[in-house]
Amino acid sequence: MRIIIYDYTFSDFDKAEQIMYELRKRKKLPDFKLDMVEGDLYFNTGKYYRALKLYKRALENDSVRLDDNRFMEQIHRMNSCYDCLHNETRKAQYVDILLKKAEQCGDKAMQSVALFNMGKMLYCQGNKEKGYEYMQRAADLMEQTDYKYKYDNLRYNYNTLLVFQELDRRNEDGLRTLEALQKIVAKETGSETPMAGLSDKEKKAMYAHYAVVLSRLGRLKEAAEYYQKFMGTAEDYDRDNYLIMPYLFDRRMYDEVIRMNSAREKILAEQGDTVTYHMTTIKKSLGQAYEEKGDYRTATRYFKELAVLRDSVKSWEQNSAALELAALYETHEKDLMLQQQAADACVRNIGLSLAGCIILLLIVFLWFIIRHSRIIGSKNMAMVHTIEDLLAYKEEFERVRE
């Protein structure tokens, strides 16, 4: 079923949210599907905690929990949320669950997803070479599948690799990754749910990466061309503008850094979306840009705001973790209650079965006794008749003999 919400996820979020409300109101889909779709809407627009709440509820539904494919898809979604929320502990737990289930089911696509997440964790823990090895292995494995979201996953894999390669200035590796990305940047399997603007969004990210990598390889003219392509879509999907920042800093285009980030900072403030990692990236870029321009007072202000914001984000994460732990405790209590009820029902069923067997045995035993009594009675009657006949014959014989 084609769900219109995905059409408007990037192009008109308010309309997508309104359609979601109508779907719930009219109950057009099963509850677990509604939770998954609404979770996707929030995840794709950076509202990860709201998405996570819905994904968890979908995962608890029997239609998902007891179906291997749906279960793995939902664990995939949970991994993505914990990844974006930088919750490495919970992410590691779900990656382990996904990998074991994928290996059990022989699902290469889900194995690829789990391996890529393992690679990211290894990289972030400082084991960069092993991390790159796992991430590349995962991308190669995904290439071999016919998974319906194959190209969505590959685009994510290559874009993530590019971010790390740019951080480490592995420019030659980055160029090879870009060549692989360019081949699939707008490719589809035909099974994906249409999302208006997704292709342009992915191309914009690719242009930014090309500008950064080519500039660092000394191919400044080509890099500038890609930068112009990027700027042609800069007003659209401005959430991804952070990808061009390395190029702007390398080229000392500090005013452009300030212009882009100030505009994005204002939008997030108007939306009340200020305590996020996205905002920390903006504050950091603004502080660095003003510092490079020699405006140390403004730079200091942004660095101070960045320090406060990081503390706020950390506190928010701790509170969210506490709420999550409470929710998990409630779920655990519910599971224990269900297990106790199941155990009670099992004992009751065993008792009923045992009582039924005893009653059945008693009925069989009673029937056997009645049948045996009837057989004995019948034999006794036959014997009586035989004796009576013999006595009659004896009397007749005696009478004849006399």
C-alpha cells in the first residue's frame, strides 16, 4: 500500500502530520503499521525521541514481535534512533539482537545493517581501521542483496563513510567512496515508498562531499563547480548544510559559514528545537568562524553557549534514559505478570487435563465392570438353563427306564 505521508515528509511536514492524524482517526492501517509510519515521519525529520517512542510500541505488537522480517526491520529502526541519539549502550544491545536474528534467518541485508553499525561503534571507540573494515564489508554485503531498501541503506553507508574519511582527511578513499555513491545516488529498486525531494536531498549531500574532497586533493576548479551545484539547492533541505562547512573553512569563507549557520540557528530557535546535537554543531561552527575572523568576543560567546548547550544535551539524555529505564521496568513488570498468568493457566490446564484423564479412566473401568458383570450374568443364566435341561432329561430318562 502506498502511504502518501512519505510523499510530504521532506516537502511539507505539516501536511504529512495532518495526513497521519487522519489515518489514525479513520484507522486505515493496523496499529503497529500506524506506529511505524508515524515513527518514520519523525525520524526522517530529526525528531528521534518521538520516533523512538512509536518504534518501541510497534515492536511490542505481536504482529511485529512474532514475525522475523517485521521484527528485524523494527530493530533496524531502533538502531538508527539510538545511533542518532548517541546512545551507544542501547545501540550495542539492539545491534547484537539484530545480528543474531539475521544470522539465524540467513538475511544478508540485515546482517549488513548490523555490521555497519558495529563498524561505526568501533570507529567511535577509537579503533578506526577495524571500524572502516566493518563498514566497507557491510556496504559490499548490501550490494549483493535484492533488499527493497538496498539503495537507501547504501546511500547512508557511503555518506557516513565520507563524513569519517573527511574527518581523517583520507581524501583518496573519500574519492573512491564518492564514485560508488554517484552510481546509486538516485537509484531505486522500485519497491521503496516514494518520498518527494529525496533524490534532490541526496544529490545535495553528494555535491557537498565532492566539494570537500576535491578541494583537499588540490582540484580547486572542480571543487568550486560542485560548491556551486550545492549552493543551487542550499535553501532546500538546509538541515544538511553542515556537510559543506569543511569546504568553507578550508577556503576561509568565514562569512558564508556565519550566514548559513545563523540562518539555521534562527529557524531552530523559532521551532523550539534548540537542545540538540544539530544545534551544538551550529554553535561550534559559528564560534570557530568568528574566531578565525578575529572577533574573539563573539567567538567566546558562542563557545560559552556551546558549553552550556552540551551540558543541557547531556542532562536531557540522562533524563530521557531515566524515563526509558522506567518504561523498560514497567514493560518488565508487565512481562512478569504475563508470564505468571501463563504459568497459572498452564497449571490449571494440567490440572484439568489430569482430572479429565482420571474421569475417563473411571468411566472405562466402570464400563469394564458393568460389561464383565453382564458377561458373568449371561454365563450363569446359560449354565442354569443347561442344568435345568439336564435335570429334565434325567427325569425323563428315569421315567422311561421305569
